[in-house]
Amino acid sequence: MPGSELIGIEELQEIQRLFESEKIILYRYGPNNYKTHEFEKKFADYMGVKYAHAVSSGTAAIHSALAAAGVKSGDEVITTAWTFVAPIEAIVSLNAIPILANIDETYHLDPKEVESLITEKTKAIVVVPMWAAPNMDILTELCRKYNLILIEDAAQSLGASYKGKKLGTFGQLGTFSFDFGKTIHTGEGGMIITNDKKSYDKAAEFSDHGHMHVDNIPRGKDPRRSPGLNYRMSELTAAVGIAQLNKIDYILSKSKENKYKLKDSIRDLGKISFRKFSDEEGAQGDTMIFSLESSDQALDFEKTLNDNGFGTKILPEAIDWHYGGSWSHIFDRYDQYGNIVLEKRYKKTGDLLRRSICLNIPILIDENTLNKLSSIIINYFS
């Protein structure tokens, strides 16, 4: 799990620097706060954008981004049938309507299906790049053609790119997560990025109970124009984030190095089909996905991995948290889904996910362990 493997002395040193300040306040809007602003500036510079706003989680980030984009009750928001449930929950919390599209062989939004789902009620498309890029050319063109807002929930893809442009920077807003399984790890935490000042202001307000953060007006006397929630990041979390972000180039390069070592060693196996990419060069390296002949075989292979001390990542063990066909607890409340059997509606996605294996590729995996994993895969399919 990339950044979480590297928590160490550098993170502690950033926290110690924080505690060397006079009158320590860990609240990000305190009189002497600076770590959160430093983290935001460092993150914006890394992403090549004008604005970055830190929040308490990736879920807080996508919720704030949707609110900043003006998503409201009755709006339809198109997103993928394969994602962690968080962006769906964020859409629902704004009383908007999540409209899911099946995935294609890249494990991302099928652009043709996305276009078929656009109606006069569609407000935005939320792209969720799962460790790699969808076809961003087509999706950005669809948003331009139909005057829709593009938002990227790039929680799984910090540092990944599409044709040289970093994911999270294509849309009006991009969001990231810093939890245990993400590129950098702060315990919990998230970030919203944008080049649009109005979107930045609205996201910052929503994440802070509506405070407008007007210069030279004391907190508590500042105005407000819309309600919000408490999604603030603490100075402690930001301090860890600064140290983690300093490690990101190593994290990304080592992840890719390990991924290609494993992939090259099993590339010629005829009984697995590797995930296809819109841009594999720009993909994250901490996961490797391939599909098998059936869901039964995927489960049997997962058991073989577990028996030998290895695990999988999301597929197949956590599919229900990442597959729209399993979310009756969400969609049962909507009239639009009243006559729809979710498993049937998203069968294309479900069939692919259930026969797929997603391997976690640690940064700190040693050569012997990597070779052992390779041998297990080769022996199983031989």
C-alpha cells in the first residue's frame, strides 16, 4: 500500500517542527496555523494547478467538489458502476440522482453508454480513474458537447496521467484521498484541486460550515452565503502529508518498477487477460489487474493466493463495496430504479469484475517475494 509503507522518521520530523512553534494550535484556522497551507501549496505545485484545498477525507473532497459545482436536488450525475461507494454517497447526500454507466475493457466508464445516459437533467459526469486513465479525450468532449461539468474523483490515481497530463486536472475540479490504500497516506485526509477561483472558494466554504474566509475579517465575523459541513483537515494531518508528498516520486517509480517486473514474468501466460489501458505508461504501478475465464476460477485463484500468504486488492474480496449492482441500499429509494434489477442492469460490469483479479504491488516487496508470487501465478495456470 504505497505511502503507508513508508511512514517513518520524516513524518515524525514534520510533526516535531509543528510542535516547535509558539502557542501550538492544531486547528487549521487557528492564529498560528501554517502546515495546512504549506501542504496545500505543495500539492497545488505538484499537480500544476492554481488552487488546492485540504479536507478530512477523500469522501469529504468529492462531496465538497460536487457542492462547489452546484449539484443540487434533482440533478442527475453520471458516474461509473465500478468505484468505491463514496462518490455515490456524496451524490445522494446532495439529493441528486446517481446514474451509473457500465465499464468497458479498460475497467472505466464506457463512453458510448455515458452518452446514451445523458438527459436534460444531467448536471455532471464524475470520472473515477481506478489507478489509470479512462479515455479522457472522449469524456472531456462529451462534457463540452452537452455543456456538462466534469469532476474527477482521482482518489486512487494520485500521480497517474493521461497523455502526459496528470489525472485530476482535466475537469473543473479534481479530488484525492490519503487513506491507507492510496498513493500517499496521512491516516485520513483528502484534497480538492481546481484552476477556477469560484470553485475553490465554494469548496473551501462547504468544507467549513459555509465560512467565506474573507481577508482581513476575523473568523466568526466573516459572511456566509450557503450552508456547509465540518470537513476540516488538522495541522497534524497536514504535517504528515507534507512528508509523504516529498516521497511521491519514489513511490510512483518504485511501484511501476515492481509492477512491470511481475507483469513481464507472467506476460506469456495464455490463460489470463491483462487489463487494457487508454494510457498504460501514465498508469499507477501499485496494482495489476487481469481477468480469468470465470468467477469460480477467480475465487479459486484468490484462495490459492491466500493459502500462500498473498492477498488481492478489491477484486474479488471487496467487490460489493465497489460494484453498483450490489447497492440496493442506495438505489431502492429512487423511483428511477424501481423496476430495475441492479445485477441485470450492470451485468456487463459485474461479469467482468467477478472474474477479475486485482493484485496489490507493494513498494517494499523484495526480489524473492516477487519471484515467489510470480511462481505461484505461473504454477497455478500451468
